[in-house]
Amino acid sequence: MNQLPLPYSEIRRQLNAGEQTCVGLIQNHLAQIDAHNNKLNAFLAVYRDEALARAEVIDQKIAAGQAGSLAGLVVGIKDLLCYESHGSQAGSQILNGFESTFSATAVQRLLDADAIIIGRQNCDEFGMGSTNENSSFGPVLNFANTAHVAGGSSGGSAVAVQAGMCQVSLGTDTGGSIRMPAAFCGVLGLKPTYGRVSRWGLIAYASSFDSIGPMAHHLEDLSLVLACIEGEDGYDSTLTEVPNMAYQPKKRIAYIKEIVEHPSLQSEIRDAFFTQVEAIESTGVEVVSVDFAYLDQMLPTYYVLTTAEASSNLARFDGIKFGHRTENARDLMELYKKTREEAFGEEVKRRIMLGTFVLSADYYDAYYTKAQQVRRLIQERTLAILADVDYIISPTTSSTAYRLGEKTVDPLQMYLGDLFTVQANVTGLPALSIPMGVDSNQLPMGFQVMGRSFDEAGLLNFAKMIQAS
């Protein structure tokens, strides 16, 4: 594996001092892409000439003292984020040939700060998957061991950071899609509070769960990117004004007993987790275990609600306005059916059908309404825990990265991989995955921290303490 890159603060110091250039940075990352991407399949498109031209302009702005706050930061963006005049396919053939007419708010804010977007990254189709094997462009391979998956759905985003192909990636997280690949690839991944970052320009999977967030090697890089992309946006009515987070820390954190005792948890991850707990306790922080009665209901609640929202969101992809259109339709109804049959992958079809079922008149109350009620119970219990402690900690995943093909035969086994991450999405709370060493096969493990709404600064500070302990 490559040596960790410098944090952006040091890169910016070098740029300002004339010790480094943006063009040089881009050339270095392009060299990594040329060396590894054909094998890893992390980038679907590389904006080589455009990135070099933009780097020249930003070098001039730095020399003139007019550069933005993220000048020279090299960023890759997940294929669920729109970028004006560039392809956006959501890892799917249903959007084959589609070019966006606008940029996602998060992407535009990075551009406005003079970051450089180097390319578009592979992902599970419409964010539906935990291994990045559901992409219509093929799986992303883990740089630590290419016989293993990268995790999903932001697998390309994680591997691009892992392999030094960009400084930061912008991913999305619906049930763990930033944190799970971050854990599998040994990088940092932050899922912000729902409503902190505008979802405008994000190709939706499940609108009440989706979040946009950064992936990087350094905590300070996560903080800088979050500060750039967050905040009010007239295009997204779900954004919430960030409240004053002044409160008295309790110096007490909790782990959920049912998670660390779960039979799916790999023993090496459990041992590494409790080693980390001991290190945290040595700093004077109290660590307590708590009960969580709804762990078995977490995944059913998540999948009922997200598939219902996906059924609604993906109805727009019908071959009429953009993307793929079948050539063999005799009438309008057949055009709809054949277009979707030809261009949607199996997992997307499965989730659309599940969502349509739970929203049907005969089953709406039995499934969708009940899942919303259980979601509220999960939120209330989680907030009750956080009223008594500062953070909830856990392993990010129950195992290290799966072997290619290991989970694809039985979708239920793949869904179980989300068990430790979906709580943050069901509740809308922020969560961060931190590298926690490697197992005996040298595969990365992840440590997850979940906190109160809008306390990302606290999460990042706590993570800094963990890294120092």
C-alpha cells in the first residue's frame, strides 16, 4: 500500500510557498490512476485534460493570492452526483449517455472553492448494494487485496482514496454506503446529519435516508470538505439550520450490547474493538454498555422504507426523457416495460418490486405504516441513549471485506452486512468510520462513532482523540 498522503493543510502550505503546483498534484494522481484503475475499476471516467487545465488556472490564482479555500484539493465524485456537462449514470445502464445539465450543490461548492474534480467513481447501481458488485460497470476491487470487494455502494470512492488516486472522495450514504467501504478500505468516511448537506443534484435512492459526505485519509480533510459543502440551499427544503451545539460533555460513551454480542461479528473485529475501548478508557472516558431492544427490527425497517422510496424515485426512469430507450416497443406501455427490463440490474429490479409491494393498497398499513412507527421507536431509543452519553460506538462492519462473489448468491446475506450502519440513517444522526487496524489477512477493520444531530465537530474531535490514544 502507498504511504499516506499529506493532509490538505500541508499541501496548501506547499502550494502557497511555491514548493508544489496544482498541475504537479494532478499529474501525481493521474499517475496513480494510470497505474491502478484498470485493475481496481474505481473510476468510470477520468477528466484528465480538464483537470490539468483547471490546475493551471488555479496555480495562477494562488500566485495572485486569489485562490479559494480548497484550491488544489483533488476530488473524485461518486456516480450518483451530477456534474454539469459530464456523464452521470448512477452505476446503471438506464442512464447510458446522459449528461447532466447542472451540478449538484455539494459539487458546485467544491468547484467554487477551487477544488479540482478528477473523475467520476464507480458505485453500486443507484446506491443499492454493500459490495459494489451491483454496478453495471463491474465490481470495484479492494486495493488491500484484489480478491476482495471494496464495499458499497461508494466502493469506487473509497478505493480511489485508498490507492492515492485522489485526495478526497465525495460519496453518498443511505444505509452505510460511505462508512462500510471506508471500513473495508482502511480510510475515513463521514455520514453527516440528515439535513446538513444539500441533496440537490444527488440521484435519489431513498430520499429520507440519503446523505452526501466525504471520504479521506485525514480527519482535517473531512472537516474542511464538510465546512465547504454544508449549509442553506434553496433547492433542498429538507435542510436544517445548524443549531448551537454548546453542551457539557459527559465524558461517557456507550456501545450497544446486542451489537458486540451479535453472532455475525468476526472475532478479530470484536477483539480489536475492545482493545480500542480500553485505550479510550485510559484517557479518562467512561465506556458503558447499553441495551437496544430493536436491533432485530433495524434492517427490516430500513429495507421496507428504502425500497418504498426507491419504487417512487426510480419511476422517472422510463426511457422517455433521458437515458436508455428500448428499440423494440410496439406501444407506450411496452416501451416502459422493455426499457426498464433491459437497463435496470437485478438488484434494482428486486428493490423496486419490494417497494411497490409494501406501498400497495392491501399491504401499506401492514408494512410501510408499521415500519414508520418502528422507525420512530428506534429514533426515540437512540436519542434516549445519547441523552446520557456523548457518543455511541461500535464496529463499523461485522466482518472485513468479503471475497468477490461471496455474498451475491443470497441477497439476504448481503443485506445483513448493513446491520451496524443503518441505525445512523434510520435516525438521521451523524456517524464516522475510523480505521481500526487490519485482521490476520491484512484486511482493514473499521471503528464507528455515532453522535447527536449536527455534532460532526464533536465526532471529529473524538476521533482525533481515538487516533492519538
